[in-house]
Amino acid sequence: MSYLLYIAVFGAVAVIFLWLRDARIYYRTGLPGYRKAARDGVLYGALATLGFFVALLYPSAEVIGIGIVMAALFLRDRGIREKVWTDERAMERFFGSVRYGKNTIRTGKVRKE
């Protein structure tokens, strides 16, 4: 087991984290760009997990596993998403805790702060 396996693990965790963040933003705002990102994130998360298991189970093919994980990261980032942040702090953006706004489709209401 080499350091390449740790890179594959980190990449797979990043893909899954970003998928869950997109799902949370869609749940809170109802924006169609994040809906597509959350839906496609299931596929990219599975692809990244497959890459991790290729790197784990076949030590001679760790580079192929990392390539699969990197492909999942690349494909995940291609979508067009609406702008949901304005002046939030970095941790709010990191966890995807957006505020409800005028463009909220799910509730149709603006949350009062």
C-alpha cells in the first residue's frame, strides 16, 4: 500500500462531500442547477468509490484507480449552477448553508432573519 491509495481516498471523499453539499443546497433553495448536480452526484460518487476500490484491491493498478477518481472530480465540476452566495463566511459556503432567497422554488417564501 502506497501513498497513492491515500490520494484516492481523499479524492473519493471530496466527490461524496461535494455531492452532499449540492444536495443540501438544492433542498434549501430548489434551484434546478443544483438539482441536476445532486442527481448526477450519485453517479460521480459511485464512480469515485469504484476508483477507490480499484486502487485498494489492485495495488499494481493504483494509478488507474486514481485516474477514475480524478475523472469523477472533473465530471462533477462541469455543470452550470446558479449563484447562491453573496457575502457569507467561508464555513457557511464550505458546508453549503445558503439562505432562502427570492429564487426559492421549494417553499415559495423568503425566510426572515
